[in-house]
Amino acid sequence: MTLRFTLAALSTLGALAILPAAAQTSPTAIPAAAFFENASFSTPRLSPDGRLVAIKVAGKSGRVRLAVVDAATRKTRVVAAFDDADINRYHWVNDQRLVFNVGDLGTAQGEVRWGGGLWAVNADGSELRQLVRRDSAQNDGISKIQNKLLPWNTFMYSGVGNLDSDEIFVTQYEYGATGWMNQIALLRLNTSNGKFKTYAHPANTMGWVVDRQGVPRITVAYRDNQQVIFHRTADDQPWTQLASFKLYPSTADNFEPQAFGPDGTLYVRASLQGADALYPYDIANRKLGDKPAISTPGYDLQGQLEYNQDKVQGYHYEVDAKGTWWVDATMKAVQQAVDAALPATNNMISTPLRPTAPYVLVESSSDVQPAVYRLYNTETHSLSMLGGEHPAIAPELMSTKAMVRYKARDGLEIPAYLTTPKASKGKNLPLVVLVHGGPWVRGVHWDWDAEVQFLASRGYAVLEPEFRGSTGYGHQLFTAGWKQWGLKMQDDVADGARWAIAQGIADSKRICIAGASYGGYATLMGLVNDPDLYKCGVAWAGVTDLNILKDGHWTSENSWSTGGAFDRFGFPVLIGGDAAQLAATSPLQQAARIKQPLLLAHGGADQTVPIIHGTAFKDAVSKNNSSVEWVLYADEGHGWFLPQNRIDFWGKVEKFLDKHIGASAP
């Protein structure tokens, strides 16, 4: 596939930063498209020297382009743009060169026929070079230029290379005959001439950690039910085993290598005090530090190190909301100054790796404000606007989100986030209990969320429980969810709805449960377990049968299960292996018990929860329930990739909720 490349002339920043739309007069006046369109401006990144900012920005055609802004003059140039593809991921190679891949925001998952490829370009738009093919065709009959490209299964790696060269790291995914990934190789690639070097590695390597000098020092391999960590000091040294841990269930001494600091310290994630924290690791003595470098009591540490070429400056983290812990006194003062200037938002600051200019990047957001990006000049103490992700959203019309905690019926404390409609008094409201997917993730954040804010704009309170099995809140909450699909995990969700009723927030006769993936599963099991509580359900891309999930069927005839680590070891630990329990907690086996109205949706090309989950359940539940609405997006995958499908789906949700628990409900 040959992409058609266009290059824009020099322009001003104002031409790229899309201005906000005219303010709406009320939340209900905001159209669904304002919530569910793709971001018009996103992921700015400072060059290593801090003099330039790269940005992804949508052009007039809607295609996403890569632009570079001079931080001092604000002059902007579009350096990469295609009329039949969108810029996807990118990062800086050095102070003057970038590398990027592409995608197609106009193509659903089931229609994708091309890989992301890889290109490099200078910050002035010159020296564009393709490095990786987009197709998987054999080289026979391909042009000499195409023959020199790396294969399609080569992907960008974010590890730091030598910032004084044109070289980067890329990974190659190596697949077995069954189509499952066997291991991941690491290559050093010259972005100017296409030459590359492949690093030797232990068998079954699936992860790499590169130090700040650009030397691959750590590999992580997965072998049956073991995680094995290897180390070496230099490229010409052999790999030696550093540690080995059981995967399922994990052991108390387990750790995950994260990154090397500028001084060579290896930092790892470990859970020695009931929650994940960041520890220094002594490689020579193979020992964790006695105290964590940073921890967030009551929460698993989630975030990343912020550093320059000399030292670790701080750590971005997330508790009930995001924040930054600064070690560096200068950056601590910068944070205080930015927060004073922008008191209504959460302001996350990114610093350049080796600054020669006084700029840092500020991402400002909140529960009511989609991300807005600015530059802060640490010398003049001034902020200047770059752009925002969703300028059509007026923060003053959005609804506030607050963390709450309630007790489950067995006494376990459950964190949750509650959003109440701005125009309401917060009492006796129709409630949507929105269950996150995963389920072994932190599913909810104090950020602007399109789905939540859309529901709130239509008059619904939204409760998002972090039920047991969720991560992010310590080991106890996570492990309490093992083998509890459809059982105590389900009780936690129902107990949240009953808490909202007891608090006077929710009208007990107007509660709907909704969610995608695992959340779709929980929606269906909620209708099974608590018919007196939930008046309706909305489930999309949902798991409907645990045996189908266990056996791994892409269709009703073919199985994708090849005996991977999770299939053999993780499933019995986290979900369970008892046949009677799997049947009792599978919505498909309990479909006849669901009598409430149900909006059921699935993607025909879903490779995570295959379509058989949706079609089999639709057929089963419809035999005894005439109030089932079925939505199929034939070319969509696990969720709705295309904006028009997101807008269409949530329009259907709006009508469904209005009919059953909204203003039009009996």
C-alpha cells in the first residue's frame, strides 16, 4: 500500500489550535457528536532539548496530521500528513527527528487490512523515510525499495536510545504456527539509512527494559507459569537470570522491572506493604530496597517517572485523582506556580530530557474539563495555549464526579465514583450503574469521560463501582475478587446501587445497569441476580458464557485456545474451574431468567469477546423476553472505533433509557 503524502507550508499555531465551539445553553442541548467525535488535538510532546513541541492535530479533511511547533516563536509546520491515513503513535528520535506510524480512523477493526508501518521525518519536514512495511506480503515481486523495509510485525518501542544519533529501538513480534505470539525481539534501527541490529535474548522474552544510555539491560520471559527476569551489564555480556516468580497466583516476593534512573538505579514495582509501590532494586545483591522510593498508601502506585539526563525529578501517580510528587525543588516550585494560575484543573507537567530552553509542557484536565495543553516558560512564568482535545465541550455545563466509598454486604469497603447531573439537586434521580471492563484493572478515573458526561447531560446520575477484583486499590480488593465472577463481585455492584438508594440519590424504581466487556457480563448477571433492583440493562461487547470464554471460541466451530499461561493457570485462579459454578454464573445458561428490557450490542469483528457471545445470548434471551433490542456493528471490534458508530449507539442508549427509567418511563 502506498500512502499519499502531503506537506503543509509554514503556518501559525493559531491555525492548528481549533477554537471552542459556541457555548451551549444547557447540558441537554449538547449533541452526542460533541462527546463522541475523535479528539481534534492530542498528545503533544516536547523534543529532548525542549525547544520544539510535536502535536497530532486534525486537518480540514479530518485526517490526523503531525505538526511541530517552535516553542519560542510559535511558528508551526505540518511535517507529516497523508490523505488516506492518520498519524497514530510517534516519539522523538533526537532534537530534530521524529518517528511515527499510521492508522485509519475511518476504518473499523473488521475492515483493517494494513499494519501501522513506520516512518521517520525531520522536524522541518525534510528527510522523510519509510522504515517498516504496512502489508504482510512476501518480498517476491516487490520493488527493491520495499525489499529494504522491515516487515509489518515491527513496532515502535518507547525506550530511550542515543539522543545524539538517528537510532531508535523497535520490537518485532514473533508468532508461532498457531498464531500466538512466542516472543518479542528488540532491534536498534537507524532512521536515516534503515540499517538495523538485532539483540540476542533469552527464549520466550516478552518484555525489555533499556537504561538511560540506550543499553538493553533487562528482559522478562514467560515460561509456562513462570515469569523469569534476566539481566546483563553490556551488549557483549551474556544474559544471567536475576529472578523467577510464579505467575498464578503471584508470590509475595514478585516484582516487575519498570525503568532505570539516570544514575543506573533499577526501579521495580513490588507489593510488600499491601499495595504496589516503586522500589529501588540492588542488582548486584539481588535485593529490593528496604523502603519504597515512592508509595501511595491505600492505592497501588500507578504512573511514571519524570526525569532529565541527570536525575529523577519526580513521579506522576494516581490516587483519587492524578498528581505529581516532585523531588526536584525547582519543579516543585513550577508546579505550585502552574496550579496557582490554573486552580480549577489537575495540571500534569512533563519536562524535556536534556533542556536547553525554559519550557515545560502542561496537561490540564478535570472531571468536567477534557485535556487542554499549554507551554509554561519557567523563566518568564507565563503560560501559553497549545490546544484542547474536545473544544466543543463547555466545562461549565459538565457534571462533577466525586469519589465515594460504601460497604459491601460482607463489610469490604468498595471505592466508587458518583456523577450527578449538573441541573439536578442530586436527590431521587434515575441512576445508571456503569460497570467497568477488565475486570482486573483500575476502571474509573477522575477525568472527563464522554460516556459518563453524556449520560449526566441527559439527566442520569452515574455510579461507577470499583468492585472487588479491580486493581489500583491494593492487594486485598484485588484478591477478594478471585473466583467471584457473578458472585461477590456482582454483589458489590448491587450494594452500590442500594447504597445510592439509601443515600437518597437514586430513585429505587429507576435504576439501570450498563457496561461493556466484563461490564456487559456484569450487566447481564445483574439482571439475573437482582431483578427487583434493575429495571433495565445495556450490555455491549459483553462476555455471556464462561465456558466459551474458557475454551476460547472465535466462532461456534473453532477454538483459539492453545494452552497459554492464562488459559491453563490464570483462568482457574481468577475465574474458577468448577463446572457447576461456571454454569451458574454464565448469563447464557441463565438467560431465561432475564425479563427486564435489554439493549444488547456487539461488534461482528470482535476478537476479544467473539460475536458468538452476542448472537448465542440474543437467541437464548429472546425466547422468553420480547423487550430485547439487538444492535450489530458488523465491522466493529471490541468496542466502537468509528465516531459515527459511537454517536449512533449512544443515541440508541439515550432513547432506551428515556423509555424505561427516564422522563418517558411509566
